[in-house]
Amino acid sequence: MAVSSDEVPQIPKPHRIRYQQELRELEERALGGIDLVLEQLERVTEALEHQDVELAEIVIADDDRIDGRYLEVHQGILSLLARQAPVAGDLRLVAALLHTIKHVERMGDQCVNIGKLIPLSGHEPPRRDEILEKLLQMGRFAHSEVIQCKAAFAARDVALAENLVSVDRDINRLNREIFQLAVNAGDDYEVREWSMHMTLVARAFERVGDNAVDIGEQVAFVVTGLFREFSDSSNR
């Protein structure tokens, strides 16, 4: 009995198999960049807690790894676009990876910003425990957000991605509270100076959270084909 052409199984061409493999590898490299950010967040939060200037310097120096990952993934995606013609879902994924690796690089920069602020107050600054504890909470929330945005992207889980907004509200609230505490830090010059530095640290943690939400928005774009900002994501 003759078999119609519609019933003949379509065997992927070798170059398309390589293309799909390369696309998967680029996604793995991009999400691996998020793991590098998590390492940096852990280090810089520890450096902040213990006023560890040496550890802060390691965070600053290690940013080259994240920058290198950004360049690697960015160039890999441009090369893929030049050699292939991704369409539909693949094209959305390529576009989302370009945005995601940029957000990864920005989160790494924010860790560096915190690392640079830590030595400015010396080895024994006149710190305020209430401000420091809120900063450490921000660091933990930011770390949680970054883990969550990676998991959402890997699983294409839009609900998990949208839930990032809830965690981000906590970071935004702490950012405002720290600013108010810094404003009311008192008349001691050194205390006020340290407090002002800590408002910049808080802002950097807040920006890490914002970038995690931005990666979550890319998850929704990959799955639905429509880009939208998550509700409350712009309410700082």
C-alpha cells in the first residue's frame, strides 16, 4: 500500500539539529550567568554584614567573569542569527536571551557598586544596626528573586515569573524604609555619611530585584509572544 507524503516521518536535517543544540547551549550559558550573579550576591552581602573590605574587592575583581559571560552569549546569539533564520518560538527565545543576558550583566554591575561602597566607611564604620539588618534582608530577598527568575525561565513558568512582583514589593518597601532611617540618622557626621552610603547600597539591591522582574517579563514573552510589564513592577 502506498504511503502518502503526509504520513512519511520528517527527519530533521543535520544543520537544524545543530541549530537547536546551539540554541539550547546558549540558553544554558545565559542561565549559568545567573548562577554567577548569585555567587556575587552571596559574597557582597557577607562583605556588607562583616564590613569585609577584602571580600568586597574580590566581588569587584570577579565581575570580569560575568562580563565575559555576557560577551560570550551576546556574540553567540548574533552569530546564530547571522547563520540561521529562527522564527516563531525560537525567535522569541533568541530575543529573550539577548535581553536576559543584559539584565544578568546589569545585576553583576550592581554587586560591584555595593562592593565599591563598602570600603568607603573604613574597617570599623559607625554603623546603625537597624539599617544594616534591613540591608541584609534586602540582600536575601534579592538573592531569592534571582533564583526565582532563573527557575521561571528554565521551566517557562509564567505564574512563577509573575510572582516575582510580590517579592519585589518587599525589596522596594525596605529601600524606602532605609532611606527614611538615613534621613533621620542624627547629627553625627560620620554616622550620616555611612547612612548615605547605605542608601546607595539599598538602591543597588533594589535594582537587582528590578532586573530579576525584567527577566520574568521575558519568560511571559517567550511563552505568549506578547511583551507586557508585570503589574506593580514600575511602582517603586
